[in-house]
Amino acid sequence: MDVNLRVQRYDPAGDRKPYYEEYLLTGQPEGVTVLDALIEVRENVDETLGMRCSCRSSICGSCAMRINGQATLACKTRVSSVAQPDGSVTVEPMGNMPVLKDLVVDFEIFWNKINDIGPWLKTEGPVPEREYIVDNEKMLNLIGTVGCIMCGACVSDCTVLAADPDFLGPAALAKAYRFVGDPRDAHREERLADYVKDGGIWDCTHCYYCVEVCPKGVAPMEWILELRREAEAAGHTNHNGVRHSKVFAESVKEAGWLDEAKLAMESMGSLKEKLSLVPVGLRSLLHGKMPPTGPLHYKRPGADHVKRIFEELEAKE
Ligand code: SF4
Ligand code: SF4
Ligand code: FES
């Protein structure tokens, strides 16, 4: 098969802005991966192409890049599964991390965030002579998080990180659960108190991108939601995020749809924060973005059915 790669090139040390270079490879095997094709380019066509890879088996995480706009592992992606109708495949470096050269990004941001969550077991008390004995059930719960290969795909495509570089991000927060959920860790409470701060678990907007792009099925957002449940259960309830999720659910339960005005006001903890919404409300009004009912939120027809669903779920919990 023929492979038409459209690769973003960029050297921050040079004087050119990022641009795309096309490489046409003919007679490639049917199962060729994007990584195979890039290696072929680097070895036989253009040795200046900057890229990173090692295992070629979806294990090391070093070949993550954006393929047709979405972060993934190049060694796990067959060209035939992503080629566009014109046969082209667009390859770009990952997002949310600065480019060092072509497809190679600087992982410092990624590792700093991992370090920020304290990624090691913090035990206390006497060290056992042999090993710590842990209940199998409890460790099984952590399997989903330990599958992370630190490829950075989730960080690349996280929509909140793109807007707020201070957000801890999906990979670090999934890793955070790995220690919060580990019965050997003696600093669970401190960890939770840390993760509820600004830039932590309540800043995720549930866009699902990290779940979609993770090549190992870690589903970081699910662990962020788990951390929220753990934090609430541990008493960390005085937070806009907690209020937001409660008012959201209550308004849908009672009226069958979201009361946006109430949601905004009641998510705020202090009068000062509530007042800070006045200019936002005025701007929304001027731009026609006010909820159609204004402050009058009425019950939708069929709202009682929605309420019944909530009640059945609550009874199960
Ligand atoms: S679900 Fe949350 S953590 Fe995951 S990509 Fe979206 S905003 Fe980021
Ligand atoms: S959670 Fe998934 S996407 Fe994110 S770094 Fe780990 S393996 Fe990669
Ligand atoms: S080269 Fe190791 S994961 Fe792709």
C-alpha cells in the first residue's frame, strides 16, 4: 500500500514557523503502523525528522503524538485505520507541552504534575520484616490506575489544561487515586485535602477526552470522579465544585431540567463570589445568553418521571 504522511515540522531554534511536510511512501505492507512509516521516513527519506520511540509495542509510551488531530500511540495505529479518503495521514506533536523538535515534546510539565501529587507510598509505623500484606480485593481496585504507561496522550488533549496550565491534569490525578486507594498509604487525608484545592479534582469539566484518547484504558476521568467521592466522604464539602454538583442534580431532580441561574448562584460559597457573578449575568443578558425562563424555573412535563429515576438510584445507593 501507499502511505501519504503529512507531518508537522518545527524547530524552535530555527526561524521558520511550524509547517507541514509530505512524505509519500510506496509499496508498504498492509499492516504498516504510523510509527513504522515514520521510521521508514527517518531512515530512508529524511534523517532530520525529530521523533521519539522505543518499544514499538504500546508499552513504553514514548511514541505518543497526534494522528489526525487526536493524541495516540503511533506504534498502535495502523495507517489503514486512519488514512483519509485521499490516503493522507496527518501527524503532529502532542498538545499542552512545548515542542522541542518536530514530533518531540518537552515532558517537564507532565512530570512536574506527577511529582505534585506525591507519587510514592507514604507509610508509617514499623516496616514489616518481609512484605506488607494487603487484601487482594483492595489492590484489585487499583489495577485500572496502574496500567498507565505515562505516554502523555491524556495531558495532550485535556481541554481544561489547554485553558489552565495550573490544573493537575488527568494523568497525575489518576496516579493520585493509586495512592489514595492503597490501604498501605498512611497519608490519605492529607492527600485528599491537597487534591481538592484549586487546580485539583474539581477543575475537571468531564469532557471525556482523556478517557477517549488513553491507549491503555486507564480512563483518568473515572478516577477523578472517584477522588471526588472519597473527598466528599472525608468531609471536604465546603467547595464550589461540591455545591455545583449537588445543585445540578437537585434542580434536574425537582424540575426535570437544569436551573442555570440557580446553579451559578448556589455553587458560590460566599456573598463576594455571588456578587462577582453580577457582571457575568449582565453580559449574558446583553448577548442573549440568559436562560429562556430567566429566574422563573418551571417544572417540565414528565419531570415526575425524572424524579422517580433519581429516587430509584438513591434507593440503590
Ligand atoms: S475529563 Fe477532565 S481531566 Fe479528562 S480531559 Fe476532560 S477536563 Fe481533562
Ligand atoms: S492515563 Fe493513559 S493517556 Fe494518560 S499518560 Fe497514562 S496511559 Fe497515557
Ligand atoms: S514505541 Fe513504545 S509505546 Fe510506541
